Amino acid sequence: MTAAAALALGVAGLATPAAASPATAAPASLLDIPPRGANDWSCKPDSAHPEPVVLVNGTFKLMAENWATLSPKLKRAGYCVFAFNYGNMATDPVPRSAAELKDFVEAVRGATGAAKVDLVGHSQGGMMPRYYVKFLGGADKVDDLIGIVPSNHGTANPLAKPLGVTVCPACADQITGSDLLTKLNEGTETPAGPDYTVVTTRYDEVVIPYTSALLSGPKEYVTNVVLQDRCPLDLFMHDQSTKDPVVAQWVLNALDREGPADADFRPRCLG
């Protein structure tokens, strides 16, 4: 198994209390450096952008790399942006990481005065917040939940099982049919409260099949986007999908309007 293959499986960083605290004057280590545009704890949302945006990494990811492209775009668009590392590079069990997300959201709400936040997550970071919403009281704290190639129904990727047995409990949680995903998806997949947008790619080689990212729910509250349905020549795969300019357009479309992303939105395709 290559380092790249292991890196591909997931969603987030190294959470330490210092990383989640607005009182922190400087990163605890180089690993805790946020992406450009993120973690200005003096930022106050305005009427055009009332919810701060919290970026949630994918497994084996650090925030500085995972959000290097999208974070400054969101900041330039006028949003207060926050990011954090959690769960030993998002390898801890999903419920434990969801509890860290809950604490971070409370820190952001406290610093900004916002009643709700918007969550934008990559891979595990698009799925794990659903646990926070459904089981940890997040339903009335989240306005939009936007998942980029999220592992909502797990993956049949053969690497997930050996990683789950050895170094990555979160990888085991993301295997199709796992106890965690069975619990998460039974009943409603999209509890009332947030609006849900899923953006995925037919070329996902990590979340297999790519359709396992999609969520069921009323169209008023749930939009599923397959990139190639609008931009057939978009070749972005799983790992670097947060850096896709077309993905960024879908994310901003969801953030800038009431409800989830507009299913009829026509992004500007590459080339």
C-alpha cells in the first residue's frame, strides 16, 4: 500500500485543544497552521453572509493542504472561515471526531456571535458532521451542510478494511455496511434543520461506488450534484476535489442562497 493510497481514504487533521481555541495566539505546531483565509477569530458575519463557514477535513488530511484553494476563495467572497485539525488526522472513531466538531462549532459560534454555522466537509468530513447533526444536538446549529465526495454510505474500497484493523478506526467506520453507517442512515438520512448539498464525481476512486455519496431526502432540503452531469470533461478525482474550481462554484451557490444548491445551476466548466 502506497502512502498516496492511504492518504486517499478520507477526512481530517490532528485536533488539539489549542487548535480549536480562539484564544490561541499562535499555532501549537506547523501542523496546526490554518489555510489562508481561515481562523480570523475577530471576524464577524455580515447580513449578506450571516453564517460562518467551518471546513471539515478528510481522513489523513491536514487543514492547510485540504483547504488551500477553497478557504481563500470563501474568504474573498465575504465569509468568515474557520478550519481545524481533529481526531489524530481524522483516524479516530467517527463519534469521537463528531464530538470534537461540536466543540469547535461552539467555539466559532461564541467568537462570532452567530446562531448557526455552515459546514463544508471533504470525504469523511462530509459524512461525519451528519453524526453531529443527528445525535449530538447539531441540527439547530447548522444552516448548510455541504459534502464534497462524502462517504455517506461508505466505500467498498479494499483498503478500508486493513487500515481499519491497524491504524484507522474511522476507516472501519466508513466501510459500506458498518455499524456506524447503519446507525447513521437508518430512518431519515437528512434530519430536519440543515439544508444538504452533496457534490461528487464519477471518477471517485476512494468512495466506491461514487453514488454512495448521495443522500435521500426532500428536494427542498437536499441537492445531489454529480460534477460530470454539468461538466462532462471535469476529471477531478477524490483526493484533490476540494481544489476543483467547479466544486467551488457549487459550494458558493449553496452558501449564497436559501436552501441547498440550486439543482438547475450551470457552473462555468473548465476549458
